[in-house]
Amino acid sequence: MNRFNSSEDIVVSRDILQTCIKDILHNLIDETRKEYPYSLKVEHLSEITGYSDNSVYLMLEAGDIPGAKKIKGWRVPRDTFLLWWHGDWLEENISLIS
């Protein structure tokens, strides 16, 4: 049984799904922002990503995390990191439904 009447219905449904995913991620980012300081340290990055400290250090040294600066240890702007971290997830998953 086909629930869609036309290809337009599929496009509208995909757009609705994309909007819902973006809203969920926006809320997740807002909640995470409340829990962490403006400048994230390695321990914060490990908590957010679930990666080990060593893995985070490797990513920082490789330049994989945007905005990272080595000032008395590594520091990463919270908002820059959260947009990058959640934005990558969003791009990967939106492409699956496009």
C-alpha cells in the first residue's frame, strides 16, 4: 500500500522530516550549551563525543576539530564545536533521506 499520492507528497514529507531533525538538533545544542563553558577543554570534548581523551588529543593535533587553539592546553570555542559536531551528524543523516 502506497501512503503517498504523488512525488510532491514525498518531497513535502522529506522536508517535514528535515525540519524536525533540525529542530531536534537545535534543541540538543541549546541544552548542551547550558552545561559547558564557552571554552571547552579536552575533558569536555571527551564527555560530549564519547571519545577517549587520547582520541580527542589526536583529533586536535591533526586539526580535525575547528577553532582549536593550544593555549595552556587545548581550548575550543563551545559554539563552534557544537555546530561542527552536530552539523556533521545532520549532513550525514539528511543525505540519507534526500
